[in-house]
Amino acid sequence: MDAKGMWKVSTGKGVKVAVLDTGVNPDTSSLKGQVLVDGVHQAVSYNATNDYLSHGTTMAEMIAGTGAGGGLQGLAPGAKVVPYRVLTKGVKNKTDVKKTPSIADAIKAAADSDAKIISMSFGGDIMNPDEAKAVKYAESKGKLMFAATGNDAETKNFIGYPAADPYVVGVAAADKDGKVADFSEHGNYVDLAAPGRNVPVWCDATFKSYCDSGGTSAATALTSASAALIWSAHPTWTANQVLATLIDTAGRDWPKNKPSNYLGYGLIRPRKVLENSSINPGAPGTDPLSFENGTGVTGASPSASASTSTSSKAPNPTSGGQTSAAASTSDSSGNTTLWVALGAAAAVVVLGGGAFAVARSRRGA
């Protein structure tokens, strides 16, 4: 990944990322000045900066954390976060349930904002027609959307939404060896993969310490940050072009026209886009996921209601990869840098100055 090398070209400056999650705490040392509270429309602003679980704050830090005060330094520290708290299973209080925006309403609001990227580190197993309409609307407004595929591969391995909705990039989690994590759900709605094991997250909503964790949520945040880096370096590109270059440069050892059900088109390598000033992003109006978006997801069935939760199923820390899907053989040195750096908790999610101590282990980001 070589984050420091990438930051010489782009830090994500000028790009806003809408984080739809459990809320984002703007007062952590790493996020001070990074969260644009005024960017949230009043109709969907309820508790946007009150994170009841710490999940959304972690995702925001992975995207745009500055590393100040020993906190997480995200992959796109020059980007800004627009926070949205959305209605998930974790919302229990009756007042919160009534006032918290639906996922569909939050997507529509983000679509009408000046955020370029919509990051959704959550998923559910039921297709929601309202969410699908909101996603289509966001696509028409030129937004690039990423969502977690889910962490239930060892049990249900359900088709996860909104990741499986047309025009949403489904992100799977991989380990430091470039293999899909055993918990990462698979299917023909998986489009890309990113680091999703052994990453630091806030332990809980007290925001006192970080814990070692992993999940498709983290992979989604890092992919959203990667898109921010690219879009900042190429501000005239469309969402299609940013995504096309992520797909074209993804690490894989299988044919591009036969995406893996486990890692999609491969492992993200934004460095390969940023270091090539003459890279061809393709036509601005050409959808790089036109096949998937045109044919839909195998086995999907619509429902009038949705059951959605943050992608936080605890994986088995002792299990190996579910399939051997290694990174591209065309640039093995680059892939070694990416995965070795992740294992050291650096470069992909760079820790700010000061010592980092894991207070306790908690999986499931």
C-alpha cells in the first residue's frame, strides 16, 4: 500500500465521504476538524454525532483520521467525513427508533449533499425496495457507494444488502496473506476486497482505548478511503472512472472477466492508480459493474421491510482463509508491501504518534 508514498501524491483533500453508520463522534483526537456536522441536512441529522456503539467513529477514523493524540490515522487523512446515524438493529431506545433516519432516507440525503462517496459498513439479509430506490437515486447524482458484504460466511452466508443492490460496490475482507477472511460472506455480489483482519478499532462507546478487531466493515472503510485518494488526485473523474481504476489495478491471479465470488475483482491497490499519472480511467459514462448491475444477484428476493445491522459478526480468530485467492502475480513486490504493512498495523491504517496498546481483544468491526 505504501501509504506515506501515496500521501505525497494525494491525501484525499477536497473529497467528502458520507459515513452512514452508528453515528460519528467528532471529538476523538483523531477526528477533530475532520467531521462536517453542518453538512448533514436537518431532516436526517438526529444524533449524527452521538455514536452509541463506537462502530461509526472507528470507520470514520479509518477513512479520515489524522492520527493526532495517538489516535488512528486513516488512509485518506486529507478527506472529510459527513456523519449519518442510520436505523439498525443496534438502536433500541423507542425515541431513537422513531427519530433515527432510515437507511433509505440517509442515502437520499447523502445523494443530495456534496459528498462524493457514500460508505456503508453494515448489511442485512433482506432486499428493501426503498433502499434500492435511494441507491438508484444516488447513482443518478454521481455518487460512488461502498458497502460491507457481511461477516456471517461461517453460518448463514446470506446475500447482504445494500452491498448486493445495483450500483453499490460490495467489499469483502481479506487477511495479510491475501486470502479471504473465513467470516467474509461470498457470492456474485462481491466486487472488491480490502484488509479486514487485525485492525485497531475503538473498544466501546467510552472511547478510552482501541482493540484488535476485523470485519468487512473495516474493509469497506479502507476501500472508501482509497476512492477518496484517487478522486482527490483526479477531481474531474466520474464515479465510474474512479471505480474502474480501482478494479483495473486490483490484485488478482484470476481473469478480470471472471470475478471471484470471494474477492470479486481483487484486492484494492490505490497506489497503482496514483503512481501512474497517465492511467486511462475509461469513458466517464461507462459503468464498470454493468454486467452485475444489469443481471442482478442470484437468489435475491424483494421484501417490504429490511432487517439491517452493522457487519459485526465475530469471526473465528484461529481459522485460516476460506479460499486461496492471492494477490496479483504481476506485481508481487507491491503486494508484499501491502500485506506485510497490514500485519504491522501500519501503512494501511497508520497509527498516530505515541504508543498503541491493545487493552482487550474484540473482533467484529
